[in-house]
Amino acid sequence: MRICDLRQKEVINIKDCKRLGYVCDIEFDRKTGCITHLIVPGTGKICGLFGRDTEYRIPFCRVCQIGPDIILVDIDEGEKPIRDKEK
């Protein structure tokens, strides 16, 4: 599987069945070459327009299954990893 294949898959949280969005980027360990996090953009500022303030940074160990169309992740609402984008 290639990184561009991951970008075409929608990420869904199995805890609450919410759509988180599509993978826009990944983080990986330079030494091992292993994927460490999936980056999914958050919601837009106003009705999905005018850019985004936050993004989901999902640890790859939380990925349950990668299917042909979706990626299932297991994240509790209290620990949902959201961070402000660097400006």
C-alpha cells in the first residue's frame, strides 16, 4: 500500500461511529521508516470554509483496520488528539 492510497480513505472512529475525515498526511519515524501518526484535518472555521484551526493526530497504534474505502480507529472522546496547526 502506498501513502497516496491512504489519502483516499475516510477515517471513522469505532467508539462513536463519527467520521473524522480523510487522511491528509502521515508522520513517520526516520530511523525505522514506520508510520507513527495519521494526520486528518479538522472541521473548517465557518461551515467548512476559510481554512482549519485544528487537526486530528491519530497514533498509528490506534488503527484497528484498513479496508478498501475506510480506516477504522479506536479513540475515546476524552483522548481525541486534536492540536492547533502551526502558523
